[in-house]
Amino acid sequence: MNSNSNRPTGLQAIDREMARQHVDAIASFEGACETAATVAASVEVTGSILLLGMGGSHAVNRAVEPLYRAVGIEAIAVPLSEQLCQPLPIDDRTVLITSQSGESAEVLRWFQENDGGTQHTFGLTLEGSSSLAKTAPSLVGAGGTELAFAATRSLTVSFALHLAILAALGNDPTAALAALQKETTKDNAPALAAFANVSAVVTSGRRLQGLAEALALGLTELSRRPCFSLEGGQLRHGPMEMLGPEIGVVLFRGQDHTSALVTAMAVSAVETGSPVIIFDSSGEAAVAGATTIPFEPAADMAAIFAMLPVAQRFMVAFADARVENAGTPVRSTKITRSE
């Protein structure tokens, strides 16, 4: 692993984003009340929300999808590129388009092809002067555009903006805000040691699957190793054939009704010989043979806010041990302006 004196500039940029993400997220939640109430009012009228985004924005959408469903909203998270090619109807649906820059190619084309959207179209972004924010009423995160390559602060801020919408829909944000105000620190050394010899990683969860997808994206971007995510049931249905000593498995287990399924997957993955890491806020017993990173019992957004910064630091350290210039993209750009 690189020392602080020769830490890649890309990772230094990520460090700066992560250092301010909790302050910006709290400010985002507090500043979003009015627009969040407008979005919530729309959702209460339509009874549904179509969550559109790309990359890390889509991972955020996947993570909050079950939270909207839990309050009786029909929530569907679809990649914006898929919506452009095989669109779901947007009439009588609240549409929330998420883009941290507000300038992605798909965002611009969607508005061009949909006449600026409907009265129930909203944006979620970090850039108040972006095309997205200028075209649709938008929740705008505090702190401006994220500059580092892999999504870290933008994820946390986006979750805080969704928390504001959920609060406007009647969800109690107390536990989530407490987790956001108390950044958790954990020793990642055992987890990094467990993954010392892996050549690829699969992340998985059940109710926390969106968080698993966010981590897989960041691991891939920074380490340039194959790292992808499969929902727990999907991993069970065939892809377990790939597991073994060179394939690392990362699982997310919360204090919810799906925890037993995550536990069963952990047991099965350990039996294959794969190194297994569990980010665990379930409050349940550790799984023998797996490396567990324990958190206080929590579910949903509170679990996300507790686990996310620890998972981010694991992601960065994993990449730093493998790539000389981790954090500096060689095939991608921060804002994807082409399809």
C-alpha cells in the first residue's frame, strides 16, 4: 500500500471528498425540505416513482428503491440508458432523475426526447447550475460538484436528499441522522488481509443490495479488477460456480427480515473457499470462516450511513494496494458525455 508521502493524487482527491461528505450530507438534508416536500406531494398523488440514473446514481436509486416501497410507493429504479431505449411510461408517474453533475449525455438526451418531462419530473444533483437543475425542479446537494473520480461524497449526499423526501412522506429520519452525525471508524486490516490474493470480487446483499452495487462500482473503477454485484437470490441461481479462493465475496447484512438469507449465503460462500467479508449491522452472530466488520444494529438508511464510509475506505485501500495511480481514470471521465 502506498504511504501518505507518495499517495496517488486521485486518492488524495477522494480523501478530500470523503472528509467533508458527512457535513455536506447533513446540510443537504436540512436545505432540501421545501423541494423534498414538493417531490413527496407528487409521489402521494401518483403513488409511484421512477428512479433514473447512471453509474453511482443508479446504485443510489437501487438502494432507496425498497425504502420507498416500504411506505407504499411503487418504486422502480432503471438505468437511464435503458429508459431511453426501452422506456417505461412516464405519464402518471413521478420521475426522479439523479445525476451528480447534471450533465451526463443520457440526462440531456432524455429531456430532449421527452419535451422537458412532465409536471411530475424532478432532478437530484450536486450542481445547482447544471442542465438538469435548470430544466426540472431539483434537490441540490450541498458542496457542489464532486471532483474525485469514484463516487463517495456524491453517494452520501444523494442518500441524504432521499432521506429528506422519505421524511416528507412520513418516515422518521432520527436513526438515519444519528448515524450520519456519528461517522463510524473500523479497522479494515483483517478484511484487506482476507482479500490479499483475490483476482475478482462479487458483492451482494438483499435489502441492502443497492449498497453492494455502489461498492462494486467503486472497486472496479479504482482497482481496475473485475468487481461486480449480484442480488443474493441471483448469486444463488448459478453464478456460485465461479466462487473459490481467488474470488472475494462482500456481503451486506442489516437488521431486517432478509438477514437470514444473507447469513445463508455467507455460509455457502465460505464453503466454496472464497474469502468472505460481511459488513454487518444485523446484530446477529458472526458467520464462522467469514471476516465480519460489525456495526451497531441498524436497518435501511441508518445502516447505509453507518456502513458506507467504512466500505469506501476499504474500497480505496483495496485499490491502493493494487494500482500505482489509483483514482486517476485511464479509460473513463468523471462526467460521461457520450453514449
